[in-house]
Amino acid sequence: MNKTPLTIDEALLDVRKAYRLLHDYQRMALDAVGYIGKQLGLTYSGGWPQFSDPAPRPGKGGLDFWAWDWLNMMFYEFHFTGDLKDGDVMHLSVLLISDSGYFCSEHEEVEATEVSDFLVPERSTTAIGFVLSRENWPDTGYLHSKSAMREFIETGGSLPAEVTAQGAIGKCCNFSRIASEEDTDVLLDELVLVANAKRIPIERVGKVG
């Protein structure tokens, strides 16, 4: 059955609302990630889209590229580095997982472009993850593993054994934990305690009071 003009207009209204909502969500995420880096005295070293390829550069790309290629913050890794007092280099990746529906799908062979097979939005989550290490930075191939990322999300930050063997630790929680400066401060204090317990000597250089 063909869609009526009214149905199309309603759908396009939802699209306009969705783009504006995405703008505000991504701005909030970027501001929160920047705040986290500054509070820990780290320098932003760039990032990578981990669910798709980067958006095509001007004059490049193809119309058969994934739609996700134009929505890079579906799953994005922001990477920070900094010098520790003992001479080691601190590495921190902040993982923005906008929708866990792919990773937590009940379909084992789900395709990244088959959104109808994702876990429904009401049961999936929007998460923020952290991976920290001193000196050695492990291979990040696990970020492309559905099973490894499901484990990371559902357990609050468990990493593959070969990654923890290299000294990395992880933490993952609901995005709401960074929805305000006060909430982010609480999460940062938790992150510092977890890191220090694993002999990663970070501190909140920007902490007030």
C-alpha cells in the first residue's frame, strides 16, 4: 500500500525533530567528554568511529555506503593521553555507545545495517564506557566484536582477557551518569578509585573543593 501524503509529512516531521534531538545529544556528549578529559588533566588525541566508516570527505564517498557512515556517533571512541608522575603515559578512551541494540541483539548473526534485528529501543541502552591503561595500549579489535562489546556493556566494563593482560581496565555505565556536571563528578571520582586500585595513578586535577 502506498503511503498517503499525510503519512509522509508526519514521517518527515519526525525526521526533522530527530536531527535536532541528535544535535543536542551529540553536543551534550562532546561537552561531557571534554570535561572528563580536562578534569583528569589529559590531552585529546583524536577519535575514531567504531561502528562504521568515517563520513565521506567533501567530494568523496559513494551512494551505496552505509547510512551509518553519515551517523558516526552511533559508536565513537574519543582518545586521550597524558604524562603520569612516574614517567609512564596514561591512555584513556571514552566510548560513546549511543545504542546498544546491535551488540545486545538476540539475533546472533545480526547485520549492522538490519536495524529491525537490533534489540528494541525500549530494552537497549545508551552507554558511556572507559578504557584506561598506562604505557601499553592494547589492540582495540575487541571494539568490533559483538560478543566482546555485549560483555563490556552488560557487565559494567569487562574486557577480554588478552586486553586486561596488557594492563587495561574498563568501566561502562548508563549515559545518564554524565547528564550533568554533578553526576559526571561522581562518576569521575569512581573512575579514579577504580584506576588507582589497579595501580593507574590518575587524579582529578580540575577538582574543586
